[in-house]
Amino acid sequence: MPAAGETVTLLHFSDYHSHALPFYSEGRGGQGGLARGAGFLARHKRNGALVFSGGDMMNKGAPAWSDKYGCVEWSWLNGIVDAMAFGNHDADYGWEAWLRCRDSVRYPILSANIEGFPRYTILDARGKRIGVFALAGSDFPSLVRLPELKFTDRIAAAREVVKRLRDVERVDAVVLIGHEHGGDDQALARAVPGIDVIFGTHGHEKKELAQIPGTGTWTIAPFQYLAYVSRVDLIFTGGRLTSVRGSLVPVDARMPLHRAIARNVGRLQRELEKDPQYRHLFVPFAALSSPISVNALGRLTVGVMRDAARADVAVSTRSSFRGALPPGPIDLETLRAAMPYDNELVVAEMTPATYARLLEIAAAAGESESGVYSAGAPVAGSERVTVATTDYLARVAGGYREVFTASSQRGTGLRIRELVRERIVAGARAP
């Protein structure tokens, strides 16, 4: 029998998005890096920790690593990762590519509400049985357009899995490892009692460990790109889970490297930068005298969109901006990391009433990633409002899509990221 006060350590990262190299984040260079993160995870794995990926291990279109190498690094984590959640980007390259990626790993890739996926797994750690499951978020049907994937109700699936883990499998703790937004996580914990820990994913949120109000569920979220690892300790006393503690662990130069992965990353990055298809991405096009924060980049972009469309207003979701731009030389790969989605500029004409509804949706979203950056205002007394936006906001994003569908809209053929690059060139000194 385990001794009183037995501790089971859980480690979790999410939304890695093929960021194999260290990067600029939160005002600091050299953050993250797969070799560092894997070194940390492997060391604790040897000491008995359980290790989880929350999914979104790749991202089509940016970084270039993902387009050239696909899921090459997934198999490098065999023997380190115990289970992975299926993320909305993990099938970015189509069904056949997804099957090859899935078959390259020995750890299960879970989703309780996608037909045909393993719903859960049970892991033994220090004499305790830990039940682990994952969910596809409420927005997956609009984000993942593969006919092979059949989504079921996530709340019903979670209730069924948690009941089975508790009543049939008799696990000692239940853990959700992803892949849905933080708001959905909070609502799920209230609707489905019996989940001990929810590891936050999908929304790229950075949140220290906290108990969800009105529940017995704890949650923690490790930001993005393997910049942090969530560490949670489950403390069992007298055979029962009696307390939970944890924190975010920064992945930076203080972590020893996983040497084999470091060699692989270095070799493949050198090949990538020499590849004629990609090497132009690593040529500086401008130099910044000071950094541009995520918020500043969002505000700059909507201003550029409004100018390019000659619109009254421009709006773009916060989720379109994933990082800051560092001072010094800037290349396209750096800009693509900050703005990873190649959105088209779309112009819509709507009534003041429809525009008011757009503002209501944005206000309700606040500063979550479903919120927006905006620039401009309608002309007083006008019967029409011209709104510049992204093709994602106009045609995919829930809530917003319905507003724009009720308006007349047209594509411009202009790529928003290229417009921003041109503005940076105009405003920055030459490299």
C-alpha cells in the first residue's frame, strides 16, 4: 500500500504548434525550445511523473518547420509523453497525414467526443490509478473540416467517461488534458462533477493553478508553444486525494537539453533554412528599434486593415495575434510566428443595428481570444457601416460569422500579414 501522503506528479504542455526552436516571448528572447522542454519532461518522467500533451502539436502555414517536417517530432516524445489530446490543428494536413502521425507514436491520442478515438486511458503512478481523458472543444465542428471526423456532445461524453472512470474503473483521480477553451472548461467542471484537474489548452491562456469556483476541480494553463510546463502534484492521504498543488514552470536556458532531440532540431533547422522553398523566410526585411507587443501589433494591424479597405471600422480577433515582435532584424518567419494565420482582408457593408450586434458580441468576449482589436468608428448618421475584417472572423468564427453573413461582404484578395509587413518596412529602418 502507498504510504500516507503519497504524491503523484503530473506534467502538461499544450499548443506547441511546431515551435521546435527557442523564441521571443513576454519581452524575453530565448524562451521555450523542444530540446529544453523534453529534457525537463524526460528527467521527471524517470522519477515517476506522468506527462501529457494537450494537443495542437502542429500548425499548417506557420512556422515553416510544420510545413516541411509535419509531425516529425511527435515520435521523439515516445517514452516521455503518456497521453495526448487531439487538437484542432493536429489534422491540418488532412486525414491521411493525420493517420501517419497517429501511427508514429506509442502514446494514445484521446478525444471522448470524436467517434473512433480512444475516450480515455488509465495510468498507474506510485500505486495510484489516474484516469485521463480529452475533449474536442465546442468550436471543433467549424474549425476542423474533415468528413472523417464525427463529433458528439462534449458534455454528455464527459459525463459518461467520468462516471465510468469513477464507478467502473475505480480510479483514484480523474484528469482532463484538453482540448477546449477556458470558458468551456469552467462550464464543464460545473456541469460534470468528479473531475479533479483540468489542464487548460486551446485558448493559449497562461493561468496558475486555481480551484474553479463552486466545484472541486482545479485548473492550470501553460500558455503556448512550450513556453511553460504545468506541474501539478496530487497528494493522497489514507488512500484518498486530499490536496492539489502546482505551478507553471518556465522553459528557458536554465533547463538542461535533451541531447538527442537538440541534435535533431539543429540538423533539421539547418536543412530548413537552406531549402529553396523556405530560405526566403529567414532573410531580414526590416529592423525594429524597439519591440512591438502583442497588443501593439493587434492595434497596428486593424489600423492597416482600415486604411487598406478605406473602411469606417476594422476588427480582428485577438486569436490572430500569437506573439510579440522582438527588437532587431525581422524576417518573415518571425512575423509569421506572431501572426500565424494567412488571413484575407474582407470588407462588409452592414446596417447600424447589425454593427451594434457586432459590438455586443465583442464586448461579451472581452479580452479573451474571441475578443477583437478594433480601429475607427461609423460615420454619424450614416445608414451603412463599412467594416474591414478577416476571412476567419467573417466566415468561420462563431457568433461573428452570423453577423457578417447577415451583411453583404466581399473578399479583396489582400493578405493581411503582407499589409503589415509593408507597414513595418515603411516605418522601420532597413536592416
